[in-house]
Amino acid sequence: MNKNYDVSKIEGAVWTALVGGVISADRLFTGSRPSSIASNSFIVINVVTNLYDKKAYGTCNIAVDIYAKDLTGGRKDAATLMSLHDKVIDVLPIKTSPYYIGYYSEASLDDGLGYHITKIYLDCIVTQTV
């Protein structure tokens, strides 16, 4: 098995790229959403599919969930979501050996807990190391 298939390493590669230009480390999480947070916006990075070994390389999908606290009356804070969205897109593709991570698709939803989310899905290719 390729040790670079470690989900934590893959999430860490995205985390490192985003900390470099998008969001402060205290508002960036890997794995799952924190149970409580005092911030009006934050990002969660999560490998959302199985990692498939294709023998010469591996593949998986990653979700970058951008959360923005709702405005008065439950309205979406579109300005914050758009700003963070564009900052995430600006770091793509992420090319850091052994990972190549690029844009796949996105969706928008309401989490029911006072935040709206822009969910950006990324493709990840993991190369074999020799």
C-alpha cells in the first residue's frame, strides 16, 4: 500500500495550501466540523470518498466546506461566501508531490444550525513514489 494514501496527509496538503493564502489556521479544520465555534466563517476540509488504488496512482474526492454565519433573519451571507470561495479557487490546482488536487464541482446548502455552506469538491490524484 502507498503510504501517501493516508487521508490525513491528503487533508493536510489542502490545509497547508489554504493557510498560505486563504484563511487563518484557527478557522481551518480537517475531518469534520467542530461542535462549537465562535467564528462567523470557517472552512472544513474532508476526504469524502474512498481512496481508490489504480495501481499506478490513487484517486479520491475532497470537500472544502466554506461556512458563513447567517445574517439577520437567516439570510445567506453571500459576500463572505463569495470572498472565501474565490480565495480557495485562487490556490487551485494544488501541486505538491505526491498530490495533484484540482477543481471538480460545487454546491450550496444550509446546515440548519445558523450557517450557509459553499461546498467545493476537488479531485485528488496521488502518484506512486519510487
